[in-house]
Amino acid sequence: MAAKRGLGSIRKLPSGKYQVRFTDPNGDRRTARTTFATKASAEFELTRIRGAIESGTWHVDETPQAGDLDPRTITLRELASHWRAQQVSSKGNPLSPTTLREYQRLIESTLVTFADQPIRSITRQHVENWRAPELKRAPNQTVKAYKHLKTLMTWAQKRSWIAVNPCDIERGSAYTPSEPTAPTKQQVEIMLDSASDQFKVVIALAAYGGLRKGEILELRRKDLVAIEDQGERWVQVSISRGVVWDGNKAVVRKPKSDAGVRTLLLPLSVSELVLAHLRTIPIDPESLLFARRTLSNDHWGKYDLNPLWRKVRAQAGFQGRFHSLRTFAATEFAKLNPTSQELMDRFGHRDIKTAMRYQRSTGRDAELLRRLG
């Protein structure tokens, strides 16, 4: 028999436990997500619900059920995994495998101290004690990890899984890493001279076209058009995709922002290299410019590119990343005095602040001052 209690009722189940049912403020009939061992405890819960409804503080009961994540015991590793499964880009698309791997790497490395701890047991003192020595050892990684931890804890706090966010250290995320170095023009020329024919084209596209690594390795014959102008042959490149790696699987994706979709001309010297390279690959429009194997359409991976990069940069006496070639390209192009919009359009940047971060001082003070007279 169900015992009526105004806005709700209590019913004894065949199991001997008691079930509470009630009508919510919207007029919908609801069943409490848990059952009760005694009638008295069921009556107490119904009284609590009635009071919350009358005071306007009632909300949907989020008590975890079997198979749900339990905020009382969920660990940081479990929270992070659950969070990653929910996240999408600003356009509503799934996050790239590279981004997801980076978030997971932070949990498994820099934040491993907390990985298997219940999130409710992580206090501000724990975070401070972890952060101080890590900041001295690896400041950039520590700030990245702290920001990610704060994001996870904020997400949990919004769901009432924790009462207080332990990541409230004043200026805890304040850190400006030093800008990565860019090669000199002489170093880039040495790289081009020492690279094999195929890798020479890759370097030229990065250093003088300003293309990202993933954009270069996803280029196909259909993305290139030869243009005749005043007896000169230019190559026009259309960029609308890039490749990233999810383990051993190549994943082709659209650029993160609309600004990344662009069309640009290559310098004449690079155009010549590209046109010569096109004569070595199949005429199929879908043919990759840089395939792992002859007559295949398998993308180059980091194990193909990295050894070649380490070899040519060593020849040039440079220790930076492959991405530094894009910084070189942006700096060289800026010397031509393009408009801000031209600079952003060529390099696929959404704003001038990002575009400026890719430029470096050129050491031309005397030359520029001479122009002042």
C-alpha cells in the first residue's frame, strides 16, 4: 500500500524497502533515485523534498545510481576521462586526437601524484605542496598541468561533485614561457642544401610557405595549381585539411578555425621545387605529395619526419623544433611590410596577436635607422 503524503507518496516494495514518489514543481511525477530501508527514513526524505519544493530550492536528485560516477569516490583519472569524453571544440566537433592525448599525458605524468586520489580528498594544501617543487623543475609543464587540473575541478564543482575548488592559488596560472628560437636564413639554406630531394620540398613549404607540418603532410596533387604570369610559373596551394596521428592511425581533419582554410602562392624558388616534385608522384588528384611508400597513399608519420629533421638541423647547427620553420616564414614575410590582414590570411591566424607571436626580432636596427636619414 502507498501512503499518501500531500505532494508525494511512500510505497513498500516487494523487496521490503520503501519507495518515495512525488510531484515536482513542473507537475511531473518523479520517483526518488534511491530506496529506503525503513518507512521512517522514507518519510524523512519525502518531508525534505516537500520543504525544498515549497522553498523553491528543489533540484533534480543527482544521487549516483549503479554504473554512474560517484562523486564521493571518483578519482582524478576517472574525472579526466569522463571530462574528455564530453568535450568538443568551439564548433561542436570532437577534440583532435593530439589534444586528447596531451590532456591524458598531463594526468599520467605531471599530475600522476593525484591521478588515483578521490577528487574530494584533494585539498589546496595538496596542490600547493605539489606545485612548488614542480614549478622549479619544469615550469611550463607545471603551469599547463595546473591549468588542466583547475579546469577539471571547476567542471566538477559546477556539478556539485566537490564543494570547494582546491585550485585557487593566486596567479597560479601566471607564467610566460620563453619564445622558441627560429633558425636564421643561413641555417635554413644549409638545411635545404643537406636535405634529400623529397624532404627538401617539405622544408621549403614550411620555411617559405609557412605551412604547418600537418598541412604539408596532407597535401595532395589536387591542392596545387600551376599559374603562368609574365612568363613565370607559380604554384598556388589550397589548404583545407591537415593530418594528425592517433597512435598509429592517421586522422585527416579540417583546420581548427576557418582562418586555417586558405589559398596562397608559393615563392618562385619553392614553386620550382614543388613542380619538379610533382613529376615524381602519380597523376591521381588524390595522390599525396609525400607518401610513406611509393605508389601508396599512407601519410608520413613522426617516425618518418623526425629522423630527417634531426639530421638536417644538426647540419645547420640548429636545435629547435620543425615548427620553428613556420616562425622563420612569418618573420621573413613580415619584412616585406604586408598589411595585418595579409599576414593573418597567409598564415591562417584568427587575430593579429597570434600572428605577432610568430615573428622574431631581425637585428635590422641599423638598416631601419638609416631609412630615417
